Amino acid sequence: MLATRKSGGSFMDYPEYQSDLQRIHESEVYGIALFGTAASVTRNPDRKQKWLALKALEEATLERYLVHMRDTGQRIRQPRGWVMKGRVEGAALGAMPWPMAMKLLGDGTADFQEKFLRLKQHAPEAYRPFFDYVYAHEKAIEAFAHKERAKDPASLKAVHTLLVR
């Protein structure tokens, strides 16, 4: 079933729409568990704060997703298995060497970016700001990972920019 907009407007009607939209929910639930667990496992206070900033971004994005779903009258389906996956992988990320964790984190954004970009590209004007934000949030996580590997002290700049949006 395609989304209905309470106030009228266009529908997003490409074949992967429902699964791409659900992937936002899965991604945020996963990210909150992943980054929260990584923060709890790491012993490095600086890294703990970085993990927590990423978790805050995921929480903010989840909140925007839930508002979008409510405002567009769409059914919310709770993701299954994503919290456990996030906890397991977060424990591994929090314990492994930082460069390796950042490589895996950056690489791990690719699948999410593909789906979020597709949503953004198909979004009618009324939905575009939401889908622009969803895509930008995933790009901010990727940028963080790349900048951390390059030892850039401003690695969280894109994350912080989105958090104040």
C-alpha cells in the first residue's frame, strides 16, 4: 500500500518504496543500539563521546521518521532483529582498534545510503526536506568515519550540524 497524505499531494510510487522507507526505521533502531553499545564498551573517553554523538544523531533521525510516518498517515512496523544486531556489532566496534572500526563504519553506510538516496530522488517536493535529511544523516556518519581515519579534529562537524537542524 502506498502512503496517503492527509493534506493531499503526490505519492511515492516506485517498487522499492515500502522496503526503503522501512529501512530508515531499521537503520535508526540499529544505529542507536550500535553506537550506544560501542560507547558502553570503549574505555577511551573521547571515543565514548563520539559514539554518543552518533547515537544522538540516530535518535534525532528516528524521531523525525516517526513524525513523518504519523504526519503522512503511514503504518509503523517495528523492526525485528535490528537491536540485537546493533548490540553485537556495537560491542565489536567498541572493542576493536579505532582505524578498523572506522573503516567498517564507513563501509557499512553504503547499503543505507543507496536506499536513502533512492527515497530522496523519488520524493515529491512536499517530502523532500525529510528525505534530504535522512540521506544527509547517513552521509554525515560516513564523513565522520573517513575524517576519523584521517585524524581530522573536525570529524563530527556534519553530525553536529544536523543535530542543531
